[in-house]
Amino acid sequence: MGGRRRKKAIPDGYAPEMKAYRFRAYPNASQLTLFRKTFGCTRKVYNLILGDNAEKHGKDEEWDGGIRPAYAG
């Protein structure tokens, strides 16, 4: 019978095999508007959180584990 295969244990120091898929989308006008609004809002929220955490980091307050600014060590 064909049972489930067990995944092999990954030895220390080795990364799992990575796969990438590339695809292309051709949205219509209403979908394009939706994508632009969605990504615009997402970018705004990300930047607000990044700014808040940068202010906390600058004031030497305890880091809350949120998004770390690129310049923070």
C-alpha cells in the first residue's frame, strides 16, 4: 500500500530546498484599482508601525518585538 512518505530530517547547517514560482497577472481596470488601494493601505500601515518602533528605539524604551527598522542593530 502506498503510505505517506516521511520527510527526511534536515541536518544542522543545511537549509531546506527552496522553490520559486513566477507568474504574471493581467488585471482588468477595476481589479487594478483594487490592487492599488490595497497595496497603498498596506504600505501606509507598515510605514506607520515602522515609524512608531523607530521612535521607541530612539527613546531607549523596551522593544515591543514589532517590525524592526533596517538601521536598528
